[in-house]
Amino acid sequence: MSIETKVPTGDDLLAEINRLRKERNAVILAHYYQTPDIQDIADFVGDSLELSRKAAETDADVILFCGVKFMADTAKILSPDKIVVLPDMDAGCSLEDSCPPEKFKAFREAHPDHIALTYINCSTEVKALSDVIVTSSSAETILSQIPPEQKIIFGPDRHLGGWLSRKFNREMLLWPGVCIVHEAFSETELLKLKEQHPGAPVAAHPECPPAIIDHADYVGSTSGILKFAKEFPGDTLIVATEPHIMHQMEKALPEKTFIGAPGGDGNCNCNICPYMALNTMEKMYTALRDLEPRIEIEEDIRLKAKKSLDRMLEMASGTVGMGDLGKVPFKGD
């Protein structure tokens, strides 16, 4: 009998996930880019680091991370004593794939006078090779604390790095990675959409190319875009990031209209993250049932990666679901 025939469906599937959640003492995390059914069953929905920190604060024995692998890895880095499972181990990330650890190591060695600010969308091994990890919400706070004479490598997202470089007038060596989701947005189609909805602001993630950022009224992280959606005075918002984030907007703000920025074909279907889409309710069930596929990280690599994450939290903890703690001097080795 195949695995598929053993997996319940419909209301039975929901009931079984909830039964296993209690039986395993599990916490279910869902990133904003997951499908609405996964978001709705999760204990916490949010950004990747915010989710990992919340899970670490719980007494759960098991973390079911509905996101992509680098996110589940981050949860394991922060919660080494918890079992961390991912519904589909093939749920990767184009940014992580663009930055192989051995090539990043060689790049660092070729520029020994540079420190590495590295976007959290990377492997554990690359985090271990970095000085400070940044998120899209913490990057500005951290960059503002680094002395202007300090040379910087920024990777793996060249669009986020380029946006920071332009905003701070700060030269940085940029790793040439991109997010395939945000790369897919079309400036031509966005301008057509703006003509159809005059006055509607555009909220964009900084992983978008400059041609999209240039037309944005707000640029920020997924949680920042959600905050902007709640605060902007109008009734229609164009959203330039993975479209599943609009589920949370529509739940919180049913009186407003949210429109996904279009891709090159004139719609936003091409902007759905194919990696996030690998996770399904059925795979969530089997992951909880079997406690597989499981995230495992060698302890020495975990500790090195945690060091770069801890530096971020020291310098910008106020950007991760808390009040701003102010500037913390950068401490190099």
C-alpha cells in the first residue's frame, strides 16, 4: 500500500495533524509565504527568524517548520535540544543555492580586510563563515553601526545589498545571488497596474530589483509590509513580494483591497515561491507522524553559525518583534 493511501484527507487530515501536534508536543510554524491552509493551522505565522525565536521560547519538544530549509536550520541552531522537522527537505531557496560555502569561503579569503554581513537566506555553513547575519528588517540598523571605514562583503542577495548600498551611500562587495520570486516582477506590468489603480501605493520587499524598488512607496521586510498595509490611509495596496502574504492582510483588513504585483506575463502566478509550494498539509501530517525529514547540524558548525546570529541580536534585537534598544557598538574579533 502506498504512503498516499495512508494519509487522511479533508477534516480527518486536520484532526490527525491536531492529534499528532498534541501527542508530539509540537509547535507548528508557518512562514508568510506558505499557502493559506498551512498558515491557518500554524501556532505562529511570521518571518523566518521571528518564528525560530518564538519556537525557542516554547516548551515544545518538536518544531514543525513550514518554510524552506534554511529557516528550519535556523530553528535548529537556536533550539538544538528540540527535534526540528521540515515537511519537504527539497524546499530550498535560490539565494542559498547561489552561495555555496566553499565559494563563499574563497571569496572571503580573497578579501581579508572585509567583514561579511550575510543575509539570513543562506546555509548554516555560510552563516558559520559570516561575521554578522542580517534580516531585511535588521539590515539597516546593523549597517548604521559599522564604522564607515570598515570594508564590507554583503551576500547572498545583490538586490538587498544594492538597496542598502544606495540608501546608505556605502560601497560594498555584493555576492551575485537573487531570489527567483522577486526577480520575476515586471516593471512594465507594474506601471500598467499603477495606471489601473491611480493613487494606490506600492509596497515592495528589498529583494526586488531596483526597477521595482524605484516605483515603491514603501520598501521593507514581510512584517514591515504587513505593518504598512495596516497603516496606509488608502483602501488599495499593490504588493511586490510573494503573494501568499496577502492572506494575512485580507484576514486582518477585509475592508481593504490587496493586489499582487505582476510578473512578466501580466499576472503574479510566476511569483509564487516554488520551494514554499512543496510543503503541503499531507506532508505536514507525515512529518509529525514519522518525525522525518529531520534537521541535523554538526555542533561545531551550529555554534559558529549561532555566533553570527547572536551578533545580529546584540546589534539589532529591537528589529525582531521588540522595541528598539538603540545602537550597540560593533565588536569585531
